[in-house]
Amino acid sequence: MELEERVTDLESRLAFQDDTIQALNDELVAQQKRVERLQLQMAALLKRQEEMLGQFGVFEEDAPPPHY
């Protein structure tokens, strides 16, 4: 293999790797946004649950058994 062919092959591989790294980075950014959105939703649900517990008191499953 001539030197020029080897350099061309390496340049081609580098370009492919750059594209792959960029695609992975884009997906990682999108995934991080999804995780952040899910964290916000989870926090909102927990807050809502706490508010409901405050309104309705102790749920039946948390109440002590009748023989107490």
C-alpha cells in the first residue's frame, strides 16, 4: 500500500469517526434533555402527592391496623 493510499484511508476513517462522535454527542444531549424533563415531572408528581396527603390525611394503607 502506498503512503498516499494509507493517508487517504486514515482521512476517510477520521471523517467517519468524527461523524460518529457528533451523532453520539447529539444523542447524548437529547437524552440529557429527556432526563431533565423527567426529573422535573417526577418532582412535580412528588409535590402533588405531598399536597394530596396533606388534604386527605393518612391513606388507608398507612393507617394502623384496627386492633390498635
